[in-house]
Amino acid sequence: MNIIIVGVGEIGRHLALSLTEESHHTVVIETDDRLVGELEGKIDAKVICSDGTSVNTLLEANVATCHLFFAVTSDDTTNLVACSIAKQLGASKAICRVHPKVLREEWLFDHRGHFGIDHIFASERLAAVELSKFIRNPTSLLVEEIARGRIELQQIEVSAQSEACDKTLRDLKLPPRVRVGSIGRNGHMIIPSAEERLQAGDSITLFGEAHRLHEIVGRLGNGVAKQEIIKVVIFGGGEYGFSLAQMLESWNCRVRIFESDPALCEELSHRLSETTVLNVDATSVAELKEEQVGDADFFVATTQSDEDNVMTCLQAQSIGAKNCLTLIHRADYADAISSSGAQLGIMAAVSPREATRKELARFITSDKYHVIKELDTGELIEASVPEKSRIVDHKVSEIDWPEGSGLVALLHGVQAAVPAADDVIRAGDCIYAMVSNTARKKFLNLISK
């Protein structure tokens, strides 16, 4: 594929190295001549020292033949403008990195539609999502976000103690806009009807808004309807820590943030209604003991310093914290901690670079759809509905979906939901579906013609 990357900070550099290793034809654009010099000797790619928002620069990079355009600088304006110009000049797809606040404002303004961009993301939010999975869903086999983060999927195993055993999906009376997208049974994937009966040992994939899934995952999985409150301590009140706290506030978590900057503490106190913010130096063992960190279920280190993150996790673990999670910015550090973290008492290390690479990898395909997740017995795919598709302007219930496929999410503009029978599919909508290996071709033919 022909790929252009604007910006070679920690995210862009990691992405560029990964893509060139996979033999993609890559062009990198960066304004900092020092970074350009460092990168030129390390990758087999054209590196241009210039402004990524310059039309002349983009033409020099052959943007008209570009399959994927990534703008991943640390500046929102540069990224949004570069992506918008690239699309107008002929780039097939433009992917834009933004600050998390832009994502939080999406319900007020559609940046994608306004700038003509295919996808926007925030690396801070992606890393926070990865950290939150260990805390929010300890009994789930798999947790992912789809439809711009509006819909969550969770995969759980039905236990013999679950109330779901030997009940039909109709009898379970799931909350509105929650769906069992697939059932894994004896190595086969079932796209269930309302009359399908669940069995102990079934692996079921649920789709819905996160708070709605939270209500039912326990009772369907292990038979426990109510879970104990989880005590979480977050070290660092920067964007990573704030994003994580915001995600956990609506769950059964009691969250505290330890932050040494008094001004930032004041700001966080106003922005987080259910989180306790403390002006504490978490690098001090005495402070950790005084704040009873040893009673925490999870201690999560999210500062910009890898060394501080690792050391505070070790200190928290030594005084009794049950589980420790850490953010690691340097890729080589992340690999080392991931491979030996258990011996050190660290449950997991999350790298923002790697979380971003995984997010963007699904766009690196020439297909007209993206595989969001490969499961043992099928795939979760994402596809746009073209204007001439036969399903346009039809209700979900009116469409003869191929056997072995099932619609699980529908994204229209900035609105996303698990579809109901009366929802109408429009041109340009993004649809998400569970498909078996044998049903994929028929499903894609249905939506594309």
C-alpha cells in the first residue's frame, strides 16, 4: 500500500518503522530536521522535511495515489487540516490523531464530517481503554470498543451457575439495545435467533453500551449479579489518568487520583464528579502507606515517566496493593515489562504506541471493509454502506441477512447504537456485523450492491 505519515514523534516514528518492516511504500513528512535526520538512516522510506499542511509538499509525496494518510503530530490543527487537504487531493483514506478533548466534544460537533476525515483517534484514550479493560471486566474473555467508542463488545463464558443456562435469549429479557451477536459452541459460531438456548460452557459475545453490559455480564457469566466495589488508585492526573478515571466513574469503582501538581488537582476536582483527587506525591512510600494504598484492588501508574511508573508500582505492590498496572511509553521498556512484569508484581504494561499501532493496523488493507476482531469461529467486520446498495432505506427487519451473519452495531454520523428491527439503514452508514467464515462473501455482496 502507498502510505503517507505526517509527524514522527513517538507515535509516528513507531508507526513508520512498523509499516516499512511490512514492506509498505511509505512517505514520511516532518518539520523537525533533527527528527528527519535520525529517521532517514533507520527506515527504507522517503522522508520529507516540510510542513504536512502544504499542498506542494503533499503533491511531492504523491498524495493522489495514497491509500492511507496518517496525520499523527501532537497538534490538532495541523492534523485536521492536513487530513482535510489530503482527502481533497485524492487520498483514499485519512486518519487523524487528536487530543482526547476533541473526542469528548464529538456529540457537539462532527469533526469527521466537517473535515471529510475517515477516522479520528486519541492515543491517550486508546491506552486508557486498554488499562480499563483489566479493571472493569475481570471476568470477560475479550473486551473491545467499536463504533467510535459508543458500543462495547464483551465475550464471556456461561457458567453452570448462570441463570442463562438452558434459557432462550427471548426468556433472558436482555436490556434494550443489547444483543448476543454470536455464540461459540464446540468450535462453531452460531448467529443466534431469539429462540436459541444457552448452554454451560458457551462463549457468548455481547454488544451494547458499556453501562448496559455491566448490568448483565455478571449474571449471565458467573451467575453473580452484583459485584463488590473495586478500589482503584491512579498515579498521575494527566490526560491518561483523567481519561481512565472518567471511564471508571460510571462503574462499580471507587477511584482516587494521586497528583503532585496542586493546580491540576483543582482542575480535576471540577471535571470529575465521582473521583477523589488528592495532592499526593505517589513516589513516596510514606505517602502511599499514609493513603492506605495497600488496600487498593488496583494501583495504576499513568505519568509520563516510565521509571516513576514502574517504581511506584513496585512500591505499591510491596505494601499490599492486589494488582498493579502501568503505562510504558518506550516500546523497548514495554516489551521488557510485559515479559517479566509478573515476576515484579506488575499485572500488565500498556504502551500508547502499541495501542495506537493496533488501532490503525485494521485500516491497512485494500478491502472495502475492516476486520475489527478475529474470533475463533468468525470475524467482527466494519463496512460502509454505499449509495447504490440494495439495503439503503430499508429497515433492519426487512433485509434478508445471509445465514451465519448478524448486524450488531449501526453508526449514522456521530450516533451509534445496537440496531433495533425498525432502524433504517442509510447511505454512508457504517455497519458492524458478526460473520462466520462461510458467510463473509455473501454478506459483503449484500451491502455493496
